[in-house]
Amino acid sequence: MAANYSDLAGASVLITGGGSGIGAALTEGFARQGSQVAFIDVATGESEALLDRLEREGLPRPLFFQADLRDVGALRAAATEAALAHGPVGVLVNNAARDDRHRIEDMTVEAWDANHAVNLRHQFFAVQAVVEGMKAAGKGAIVNFSSTAYMINNPGMPAYTAAKAGIVGLTKGLAGDLGPFGIRVNAIAPGWVMTERQRSLWVTEEGLKSHIARQCLKFELQAEDMVGPCLFLASDAARAVTAQVLIADGGTL
């Protein structure tokens, strides 16, 4: 890690979607800070592989809760178990998302609601599940993952881009509500990060080359590039930072 934040050592951290992609990098990043990490993910295989690897590397094994975040009851139960194991959650990272493509003509009410349940709704209810513990502590940090997709008019996924825009509004509204309790709420908007999912589903050589040409920084963004911004916003180094959106896109915008 490029930086160590002493206040994150021992901190109770809960991450949604922490078993793969950006989420797995975040789980590892907080583990390397000495945090007590718990994460929720729907995918068991990838999550268990991550846990085994971290343990082999000498890191404390994070807690893994298998749950579909569309099930708010399961989300609440996992948050409760994380707090019982590690103490009240002091850092919540709302990372889970699915950037499924769809045509306007094919979208149904049910599919729209399912999309927003994964990409937007769970973020609010995760906050609701941990916020009383943060209020009692008089402090806390919430980091919500948005995306630059809605800022660059990305086509082919209007439900997803609507949800990611909504996360910015949610972040700012929560920051206003929770600031008086010492709780900070910020968002990160990644650019096009080269996760395994992106490479397997959406990346073409021509498309990636064109996108990097639009970036100021001429390299592929990796999941690990989102860890530093998240650790900073979660730490006391950002104690005066709230209601902000940190764009981490290599300078596309």
C-alpha cells in the first residue's frame, strides 16, 4: 500500500460486493490496513477464493456473508452479524453493482426494479442498518460507489446510469442528515476499470484503445486504483470531507 492510515487499524469495516472486482481489491486494501473487515457478496466461489488467498498471505481472514443484496432482510442480518463480530460498523463501503446492458424497448417494470435494487436501493438500506452504531460512536465514514457512466452519456444501460446518478443525490442527502452526528458520506465515481467482468463481457481492443486515448493518464485503470481513494475517504485524513464525489477515471472528465 502507498499509504497507511493508523485510524483504520482495528476499524470495523463492512463492504458490499466485496468478493470480486473492485470490491475484492477494497476488501484486501482494508485488510492490509489492519481493519476488521466483513463483506457481503452473492458469489460464494470467488469470495472463498479471495479469503483463502488473503489468509495464505498472512492477513486476518475477513468475514464473508453470502447474501443477495436485493433481499433487504438478508442485508440487515449480515450487518448485524458483522457488528456482533467486530463491533459497531465504523466504515461502510457501498460497492456492489451490476452494469448489465439492456435496450430501452426490452426493459420491464420488474427488470427496472431489480436493477435499482442492486445498484441503488441496497446502498440506502445498508446505511440504515449501520447508522445507529455510528451515531452512538459520534463518528463514521460511508463511501458510496457511483460511476462516471452517467456523466459521459454512456448508452446501452439507462437503468444502471440512472441508479449511479441517484447515488450522488443519496450521498449528498445523507451527508446533510448525518453530518451533525459526526458521520461523513462521500462517493467515488470510477471510470472504466478493467475487472475480469469487464474484460469478459465488454472490452474490445479497439474500444479500450479509444477510451484510453480520452484519458489524460494513458494506462488501463485497475481495481487496485480505487483502493487509495476509498481508504482516504474512509480515514480521518478526510475528516473535513463530506458530501463530495471523487472522480477516479484517469482524467476522462
